[in-house]
Amino acid sequence: MNLQGKAPNDPSWWFEEALRSEGVQPAAPALTGVLTVDVVIVGGGYTGLWTALALKERAPHLVVALIESSQCGSGASGKNGGKVSGYWPSLTGIAANIGPDAALAVARAGTRAQDAIRLFATEPGRDVWWRENGHMRVSAAPAQDAQIATYLDTARQLGVADTVRSLTAEEVQEICRSPVFRDGIYFPEGATVQPARLARQLRAAAIAADVKVFEGTPMIRLDEGTLNRVVTPTGEIIAKEVVLATNIELAKRREIVPFLTVFSSYALVTQPAPEKISLMGWKREEGITDLRMFVHYFRKIIDGRVLMGSGSGPIGFGGHTSDPRLTTDMASAVRAERGLRRLLPAFGDVQIDRTWGGGIDISFDRLPFFRTLSGTRIHYACGYSGHGVNPTYIGGQCLASLVLRSKDEWSSLPFCTREPRALPPEPFRYVGGRFVRWGILRCEEDEEVGKRSRLLPRVAAAIPKTFGLRIGTR
């Protein structure tokens, strides 16, 4: 390992690159004074920006304001792996959780979102590094092999066999050569993007659509009423409709915290090494993940770098979203590097440029939920569970429908209609979650080297399935 001096930090490599690409461009002003609007959106990431654009497209007369505590795209929207795909790769788990018909509705909504994001990203003048070549999942240990048949069987049983196909080990190697890659599965629906550039282009589009954008403007209080009041350090916004698009920060709200827990994910970007990519025969542009539960996700970057991420970061306690372990945990950064060296050994001697971490809002069934707080006109979106680039478009459309009280194809989706299930209360959620996480990590690491784990890690890893939980289930 060579992460000495490369402790995780902010901002992400993506966000710095996106700002450099913009050149000299002033930040949006902070809010000062009192402003009255029709709709105020709190949060300048993908969800907030897609919502703003959807509202202005459907109801151009609305006065819409958006506030962001830092800079638009500096949070989760500018930290993720930049892999854009819908829900076909998750169909097995979704069908088990909410039933086959609802699962198909969710997956088809993801396809509509993919089409819309493609249209936005490929508009002339928007260089967001959109590359569309599908998505591949690979077995990287014998214990992962069995999952491939499960994916294929689900697609066949639900009548959507064309959404996935199996790959032999030889076909996997033709896409990307690695001595640990085994068989795989390929999903035609999939793309990669520079995530922070996408967020910044959404910001530019919102400003062009006459959304009143204020950066450096955190919400410090929300006074609920017939007219809601969003209070900031130097001003306030009065609006009948409020949209909360603040990702893990929603775990602080008493109405939402029973249904949400906070994990974290860590990623790294290497120094450019195009010759190593050529050595692997990695010519195409698929995003790739392995078949662990705490997945490794990886993809190429256009200048010969590689991003490697690990969804295995620490768990937050209750609504403590400022826990430094969510963003600065060195052990999690080391796991991402260990994944790089094992899965892509051609990059074994390539230096790491940057590592970073970020919180993930996890729901009971790993699907987001978009709802209106009972008795209010306050709407919210959360629970993306580490899969947000594609579903945030859905979130924007659903939230716009909730604001406009529209009974349509978006507000009728399971994202809006299903009842979220509560997670175990604290401190059991945190203590139990840490124990299960430890067990799963230990079991998956042992499987990769052909070992049978000891009894205690196996017991810990089996707890979610034993108690009928949907998160942490292998």
C-alpha cells in the first residue's frame, strides 16, 4: 500500500476538476434579506437541481429558489463514482422486497431516467464526459459465482431477459483483463459521466431557467406553517412549498430518522497511466463492479486514470451526519486501494492521486422514497442507498409532481406510494450494524483468498437474513 500522506480529504478529485474546467466563474451569491417565492428547494445536488428544472419545465410561472450550503455539486453529487444506470442490475433484490410488478415499474422508470439524462448530458456545449457502453458485474472469487445465475433467472422469470446477458470468463477478459476476474454479467443500460461536471451543468441550466440560486447559504431552521419559512444565516425565504433535498442530513429529522441510516463510501483516483489500461486491453467504457455485497466499483477516466471505490465505510450513529469517520476514515481508503491492487494488478505500482469519502443515506429496502411530511407542504427525497445518479432524475420528477399535486406516472411509482419500514432503533441500529458490517467484510475478504471464515463472522453476516432485514443481506 502507498497511501501514506494520502488521507481522505475534500473536495473530491471530480469537483476540483469540474471547477478548473469552468475557468473563472463567480459563485452564486449568498441569500440576504427576505425573499418570497412559490417553491424553495434546500440542497444544490442532483435531486434539488433536477427538481428545480422539472418545476420550471412544467410550470414556468412558478418562482423557484434553491439554496445550497456550500457550492452546487460539492456534496454527494460530486463525490460518487459517476456510474449512471437504472435498476435492472438490482431487479432480484427489488422483486424480493416489493414484488415483481412494482420492481418492473421501478426498473422501467430507471430506463426513462437514463434516456432523459442522456438527452441532457449530450446537449451541445455540455462536456460532462458522457460515455455509454453498458455496465458489467464480474465475479472476482468462487463464492461470487452463484449470484450470476440468480440475476439471469430473475430476468427470465419476469420476462425481461433482454436487459441482461451472461459473460463467460473469456468474454470478461476481452473487455478488461485481470487474473481475478471470472464469469460476469452485462447490462446494456449503463454509462459513465464526470459526476461533478454533470452537477455543475445542472446548476447552469437551473440558473438559465430563472431559478434563483444561492450558494454559501445553509438552512439553519425551518418554521413550518401555511407559509413555510426557511431561515438562513443572513436571510429567510417564505414559500408555500418546500423541498428538502439534503441527502444524509435528512437523518436528523425525527419524522425520517426511523427509516434511514447512514453508511459511507470511499473512492480513490490514480495518477494517469494509459499504458496500464492498454496492457489490460481495456478499450471499452463500461462501468464495472464486483459481486460483493460491499461492492468495489471502478471505471476508467478519459486521461488514463482509474477510479476505484469501496462501499464499505463506517456507519453513522443516529443523525450524527458530521461524524468525521464518514469522510476521513483511513481504513476505508486503504480498502479501496487494496481493491485496486487486487482487481486491477496492472495498476499495482501506480500512485494514488486523491482519496475521499462521503455519507450514503440507506433505506430499509435500498430504494429511495419521495414523500410529503404529513400535514405540511414540505416534500423530501432520501434513501438512495449509494445508487443516485440515475434515480435522482426520478426523484426530481416525483418531487415536482408532489409539489404540483399531480397524479401522474411519477407520483404513482413505488418510490412515492410504498410505506417505508422502520429500521431497528438506536443504539441497536448502530451497534448491530457495526457487528454485521464487520462480519460481512471478514467473510468477503476470506472468500477472496479461498478461506472459510470462522464462526463469529459468519454468524454476524447472517443476522440480517435471520431477522428478515433487507439491508446487509448477502
